[in-house]
Amino acid sequence: MSNKFKAYISYSHRDERWAVWLHRALESYRLPRKLIGTETSVGKVPARLKPVFRDRDDLSSDSDLAGTVKQALTNSENLIVVCSPESAASVWVNEEIRFFAGLGREKKIFCIIVDGDPAATDVEFACFPAALAEVGLQEPLAADVRKWADGKRLSRLKLIAGMLGLPLDQLRRRDLQKRQRTWALVALAAIVMLTVLVTAITSRIAAEQRRVSGESLVSYKLTELRTMLNVADDPEELARLRQWDKQELEDLLASAGDGEDALLNAAMDLREQGNDLYGNEKLPESLEKLQQSWALLAVAYQRDRSNKDMLFELGQAEFYIGQVYMDQGKLKEAEKAFFAYAEITRRLIVSEPQNAEWVLEMAYALTNLAVLEDMKDEGDPERTLQLTQSALEYNQIALVLDPQNTYYKSELGQSHAFLADAQRGVCDLEGALLSRQKNVSLERDMLAMDSSNPGKVRRLAYALSGYTSVQIEMGRTADAINSSEEALRLIDPLVQEYPDNRQLKRFVLLRTHRLAIQKALSGEIEQAAKTMEALEKDWQLYFQDAAEDDLGAIEDYTAYLIDNAWLVRQTGDSVLAGQLLEKSKANSIETLKRLPGNRNAGNLLMLATYRLWDIRQEMPSDSILTMLPYYYSNSGSIRACHDASMAARKAIMLGATTRAAELTAYLVGNGYREAFFVRACKKHSLCMDIDE
């Protein structure tokens, strides 16, 4: 007798939305007509994959949960495990795997990853339940639903192909043909109506942003994005393909095989190889694989320009190529690739404006361009702000199109955080404060929906930390103390639960240091000194396992040394303060040798040099002066408040009093009240009329 259920979905109830999606995705899928009735190793291919068992729907009237689960597992042909850190920790998911394998069906267990790291061993990030390895699935093949991996569509096809014993290529080819016929039948009237709808949505989102941020957010219609993106080359012309060596391209195509599916599979394999090499910091080798992946996708798209999925993958290929160029410091090449990625995404949205996933993809594309603009020596902070504002708008449009999508809501919090950083880049502290408030509010909402989720706890803690940075720049010491204390309270249980997690350790070290300094500024000098003294031991323990390549941690430690030097000086020990500052200078110089032009390292060197000059009243050596950042743009302006405050200190040290006064006026006029800057400008009679 055949089994009652085609599949049993095993999942942690924290992943219920994914289980609901999977249940519907499997039961609603209609097999291509030409495949129905085909004989495979597991029997004839059916027309539909139903019913699929999901316990919350199918057990609602049964009181004997354990008995019903065993019966349902026994009556199921396949077991699909929704893999995430939550399911990996679930006792029930592990027991269901063991029971199903005990029926002799371990080869009928399939996995779909929705969160976590397949290679991780840390329980916070691992996604595979331990029972999989116990039943002999040491390295289970899995579909990965996340956007940067297989995505929803390919994940569904992978699972169906596996359960029915079909080659994935065959199923994907038939599925593509089916969807292409559907696209051809879409009425022009419907597209026009949807375009009007999205245009209306865009206007509403712009209005909302005006209320939230207190300033007008530029509303771009979808068809106007090209003007903003200023794409020089049409990415659909595939000009780079004509530049490939003919024989090399022929060899690449021959190795891939015939047909669009073969090209797509080979391209995805090359992308995976390229990303693995990227993760191992082998950037030239990574770029070569990613360029080859792009070439195969370009040929496939050239053969069928109606294939929207292929165009989407072509855009993704541009993104990965741009990412490698950016890490190599080749910013012009990176920008060209990111522009192509954004333009391809724009065209996809124009063709299907109701597609929320593509709308969110535009938010990612604009954010990448904003980050790149910020990295340029000649970068325009206003342009960065414009791109970031527009990215936020598209994130909001995606949420309007799919208002129940919690992932989009979560990403919206990050979009506000990016906007806050861009606003700080133009010294708009009021705007940055409002954006950070929104970021914190959204993260609180997300945590309230799942209060025991460690990832959401961490995201709120990080949001509070970003909020603290703006409060410090605005001189809101009491508020900064409250935000820092809440962030540390949130993160402490995670540190206790995951004591080997280095990111959490570094978070605590930096935030504890900042909290101590804020308390010292409010008068708690003695307690702050004890805290900072204890932190030195904690930092040394941190660096016992740390590598010299952990440059971010070295920057955080350098900032700690500079602030500790100030605190030591308050207790009267100027000699020790000088020694700590010399050590911080050495750290910054070493970082700048390894990463020339690094803004953070340059500012730390500037601050340490200024404070040593303030103690010793001796000018730094010429070799140090040449390493200090040059803060002015071609127009002679400085936008970011923090950079302007460092430039003011440099001007004070060099005796450029007029320039120091101009910079101070700019900062004071923009509400910059960072405590150490206020003390410096008061000491040199540049801002006597403001409070600390």
C-alpha cells in the first residue's frame, strides 16, 4: 500500500513561516505535463505532490501528539528537514529524524536551509541537526532558500527532483519553459495597472519618510532610476563577451555542455568556486571563476533574452564581481559592476513591478553603490546619502507589496542604520538620531515577536550601540550611558551561552570601554579607571587567540588605549598616559602600512598624536605628520562631523587658528557636542559659549 503522505515537514516552530511556505509551495506545484507518468527509480512521476504533512495543520484535532507524529512519519514517503540554528537545537526535530531513519528511509531525508551556516560548529550558527550525522548523513545535500544561495524557486525544484528521482536539469528546464509561456500571456493592461500602483506606493513612502526623517526624501519612479544610476554601458549588450578570447570562450562553453540548463549549472558551480576562493581571501583566483560564471550566463541570456531568471542571475554575477574588485581596492571596476547590477535590477522591476523580491534587490544594489561611494577618496557624501535614502525607499516599497514579510521588516531596520551613517557623513546629526531611533524601534518590534531568538537579541544590541555613537557625538552623555547599559544587558546572556564567540567578546570589550568613558565624563572617574584597568587584561586574553590579521579588533584596542591614556592623565600620571598614546600610535601606523588610506586608522593616529602634543607640547616628527590624514575635499570642505573634529585638532596643533575656528563653527552649528572635542575647543578659546 502506498504511503498516505508524499512528505513530512520537520521544523522548529520558530521557523513556522518557512514551513508554511514550503507546505504550500510543494502542494501547489504542478509537474510539467511531459514528465507526468515518467518512470524513475522511485516510481511514476505524479501530477501533484500532495498531501504533504505539516504538524500544526494536520495534528490540530489529535490529542496524542507523540503517537500521531510516529504514525505520520511512518505514512510519509519522504522527510524534509527545515534546517536552521533553531531546528538544530530542537529535540523534536532530532527525534523525528532518528525515527524516520529507523524505518530504513535515511536515503529519503532531504534538507532545506533557511538560516545558519552549514559549515559551522558553533551552536549559535550551525543549521544541521546532530541527528543527521548520527543516521549517516555527515554532509547532507541541501537546498538553500536564501537569496544569495538557491533562492525559493530553485530550492523547491531541488526538493521535488530529489523526492521524485528526477534529474534537476530536466525538471528545471521544463519549469523554465512553463514559466516563460506564462510570462508571454501576461496582459499589457495588468502591467500598466501595476506600474501605476507602484508609482502611488512610491509617493506614499516618500511622504512617510518626510514625516520620519524631517526632510524630503527624493521619490524616484522606477523608470527614472536610470537617470540616477547614470549607466554608461547597457549591461544587456554584453559588451564584455566580445572582448573574451574566442578560443577560451569556446573551451569554456564546451566544458559546460549543451543547453541553457547546462550553462546555468556550470555557471552556478563556477560562482560557488569563486565565492569559496573569496572566503579564503584568494581574490585573483576568485575573480577569474566569477568572470567565467558571468560569461556562461551572458551566453545563455544572449540565446534567450526573454528569460528573466537568467537576467536576474546575470545581475547577481555583476554583484559578486564588483564585491571582489571592491576588496582589491579597484573601485572604478567595482563601480562599473555595481552599476550593471543595479541597472539589470531596475529593468527586472520595470518588467514585473509587483515582484517584491526584485524591489528589495534594488535596495541592496543602491546600498552597495552607497558603500562604494563612501570608500572613494573623492567620494561625494551627498551622493552617498542620496543612494542610501533611495535604498531605504525601495526597502519600504517591498514591504508595502508584501506587508507580512518579517524578513523585509528586519532589513528595513538595517536600511535605517545605513541611512543614519550616511547622515553622519554629511554631519546631519539630528537626522542620524531620528534614523537610529527608527532602527532601534524596528529591532525592538522584531525581538518582541520572538524574544528568545539570539540573532534578534544581538541585532537590537547592535542597533543600540549605533544609537549610542550618535548620542555621544551630540553630547548626550546620560542617554549614551543608558543605551550602552541596555546593549550590554542584552548581550551578556549570549556571551555566557557562547563563550567562544569572538564577535560577541569584541562587542563587549568595545562597549564596556565606551560606557566607562561616558561615566568618567559624568564624574565617576574612580570606578571608570577600575573598569578600564580590568579591560586591559580582557584585551590581552582576547589577543591570545587572535591573529595579527584581526585589524578591526586592533583598531578597537587602539581606541581603548587612547581613552585609557586620557583617564590615566586625569589621575595625574602623564608619563603612563604618554606611553599608552605611543603604543596606540604604533598600532595605527602598522595598520596604515597594511591598509594605506584607512580612515579609522588615520583618525586614531590623528587623535593620539594630538593628545601627545597636548601633554608634551612638542610637535610630532615629519614622518608622523606626513601620515596624518588630509581631510579636505577638492572643494575644500569636510562633511562628516568626526572627520571635521579631527581636522580641527590638526589645525590647532599646526597653529592654523583661522582654519580651526572655521571648522569649530561648522561643527557647533551642526549640533556636534562630543565631550572631548568641546573640551579641546574651549581650551583654545574656540567655543567658549557652549556647554559640555
